[in-house]
Amino acid sequence: MMQNMTITEFLAQHLQGEHSAALTAMLSDIAHAVKQIAVVIDAGAIAGNMGSLATESVQGVNVHGEVQKTLDVLTNDIFVEAIQKSGYVAGMVSEEVVDPIKSMVKNGQYLLCFDPLDGSSNVNVNISVGTIFSVLKAPNSQPELADFLQAGTEQICGGYALYGTSTMLVFTTGDGVNGFTLDKKTNTFLLTHPQMQIPQNTTEFAINMSNYRFWQEPVQRYVDECLQGTEGERDKDFNMRWVASMVAEVHRILVRGGIFMYPSDAKARMGKLRLMYEANPMSFIVEQAGGGSSTGLQRVLEVSPTGIHQRVPIMLGSKNEIDRIASYHQKKSKRK
Ligand code: P6P
């Protein structure tokens, strides 16, 4: 693959089949929206967007009861605006909007689920954040809520933008995972990470340790063994990371391996992360890069959705570690 080819050249060369023209147009519009969001994020406090929407009068919380940041709404509007006018999206689901967003056009063939700014609470402390998106086929041009409730295996595209030390766009359409870096001199995304692959093994795990006492036994067992290293069951010592920004964690795992976990716990029975626009697209990407993604009891991609904002426990990353932690869950469920 030609190093540093533009995203447009890449899509023209690599997208084949029935979806190629529409997916090329959609990904080009997503790239355009990401560039606009990157400008807003880069402006930081100068643009005056660091606050939250909650005021005495405006509640400013999303469907999950989380306080909405100004940037959550601003980036949501940028994404909706960029995609809604196109001719290929019949409807959208956003983390920031309770109900599905109808498209302005009547012949759209896709559904788009997205989290416009994942990890937004990191923005005012200048830590990486991202946008996550998932593309499904629309069963008809006037989709109802139930039409979005498709398992992750039905996705035709999954991707994320990472607003980090550089701005990147990483996605899969089912034929491997490719990463593009925004060249800010020319405002063009260039292919810098062709065919990304996750190492099968790792010595790095990522989890919010403050929830330890709430975890189920298989997760406590797995993390205990990582902490004990060669003094316990494992033949190696482990390192730990926790950025509190899923996109940053997943990108690190794509580049150098690792395991990211947000399991169910006594506080959040179904975990914290949302299935349709966080867990599913990230699981599609991770599996396409040779990794694994599990709820502990099944592939995340095989979960049958019951709600557009439902949460799901997730453990993803280096395949051999995912297989190990899944085996701990299965042993426990057999004992039960
Ligand atoms: P905690 C960000 O709010 C997010 O949805 C993910 O990006 C991130 O991995 C997780 O929540 C962080 O959760 O419990 O550490 O705040």
C-alpha cells in the first residue's frame, strides 16, 4: 500500500462492492466532520467551550443522566450537520440525543450510531478524547427505533477519531483496520498505519482499579494475577494504564497490544459503556485487527440489542488475554 496515500485515494482503491460509492461518500463526510471537531478541540479554553450545559434553568444531562458538556452538544451538532444532508443515511443514533435522529432525505441506505465526543470530561484537563461511529444497513428509508437494534456482527463499518498528540481517523469496513493521520499543513488525512494488528500477548492491562470491590470474582481473579505477576500464576509481570478515555485506550492496544476492561460490577450491573456506539464499533475494529472482545460470557458483537442506549460489560484487546478472562467467567458460570 502506498505510504501516506490520502484517505480519498485509499477509499477509491480499497472499497469494492455494493457499498463502495456510498461508504466512500460517508467516510469522506465523517473525515470532514472530524477535521471540524479537531479545530474546536484544539482551540481548548480559548474558544470558551470548556463548561457544562447544566445551569439553574437548563438541566443539561443526557439520556444517561450524565452532565452534558458544551462540547458534547457542539460536536454532536457538527456530526449531525455533516452527515444529515447526505443522501445515504436514513437515520442516526447519538449518545447525546434520546431518540433516533431522522434524516432529511428519504432514500438513505445506512444507519449511523455515534458518540460525538467520548471521554469529554477529559477535555478541560487536556487529555485525549475521541469520536466513535458505527454504520449499519437501513432495512428501509424510514427507520424506526427497532431498526437500529442490530447485533454488532451486522456492522458494515466501525471507526473512531482520536484527538490526541495528533488527530487520527481509524476504521474498518471488514477488510482489516487502517489508520490515517491528519496533516494539519494540508488539512488532509494520510495513511500512516496500514493493516493494524494487535499482538496476541501483552503485559499491559487497563481498568479503573477504584471499582475493585464491586467487580465479580472472575475479574478480581484476573487482575489479582496480573498484579502478582511472576510471584503468582503468571509467567510475566504486568504494567497498568488508565486514561479514562476509551478511544485512547483502544488506540494504544491497536498499536502495542494490551487489554481494556469495563466489566459489570455491583454499582453498574451492565457496565458503563454503550453497546451501539462504543462497544460494537470498537469490538469490530479490535476483532478485525486480530484481537478479541467479550462481555465475559459471549462475543460483544453477538449481543442482541434491546435498547439504542443500552450498556454492556466489555473486555477487549490481545486475543490470548481475552480468552483467559473469558475462561474465568465461563468456569464461574458453570460452578453456579
Ligand atoms: P471512569 C468516558 O466517560 C468513558 O465513557 C470511556 O471513554 C472511558 O473508558 C470510561 O468512561 C471511563 O470511566 O469510570 O474511569 O470515569
